[in-house]
Amino acid sequence: MSTAAPLEPEDFDAWIEETNADVRPASIRIGGQVHVMPLGVPIAFTLQTRRLADREDAGALRLILAPIFGEAALDAWESTSPFGTEALPVLLRWCGANMARPGSMTIAEAAASVEEDEAGKAPKNRAEKRAAAKKTKSSGKRS
């Protein structure tokens, strides 16, 4: 065994700060309040998503969203109902994409992606997601 002193520690915190220096985090307005997404996907979000992947109930989604928005925001949403339960998977999809790469997915794209998944068709690429999102936007006219 070596009794030599360890090397000087590298500064991971400085690297993270430097890496994110020019990145602007995504934000979303829910119930009149703006929520700023973390830069990078929080470990708790990733772990909960994997742990609860097979569950599709609102309680499971709440556990996944709590590390991002906090329990107080989720409690407020439950009492004021700014959106319905069916919107939670869209919010979850949008958050995951925009924490990893801010600005990478619109809410319409997230909704289209969730619809495709629910229909059993996983989106093949970003261009298809965008095309599907454009199809979900309504002009108010029937074809």
C-alpha cells in the first residue's frame, strides 16, 4: 500500500460553473407563477423517473416533479387546479427535455411526443416531433 499523499483534488464545481456560464435556463409559467428549470437534470428527477417509469398515476408524477417545482408548488396546483391530471405527462416530458437542453422542446412538442407514446409510437427523431406538434396546433378551421 502506498502512503503517498493523494493528488490535489480537481475542482468539479468550477467545471460545472464554467460549462454552464453561457447557458440560459428554460422557464415555464404555471398558474401565473414562473418556474426556472435547473441547468441539467437533477439526480432525484432521473432516479424517480426510472423508479416510477411503469406507474402512470398522478401520485407517481408528483414524486418525479417535486424535486423541480417543490412540494409547495405542487400543493398549490392541487388546490387551485391550473391544469388537469392529463397534462402532467406533458409537463414531465417538457421538463426533462428543457433541463437537459434549455429551449430544446416546446410545450406543443412535448404534448405531441406524449400523444405518440400513448398511441404506441415512439417518435423517431426531432423533425418528426416538430411535424407532429404542428399538426396538434389548431387554426380553428376544420379540414
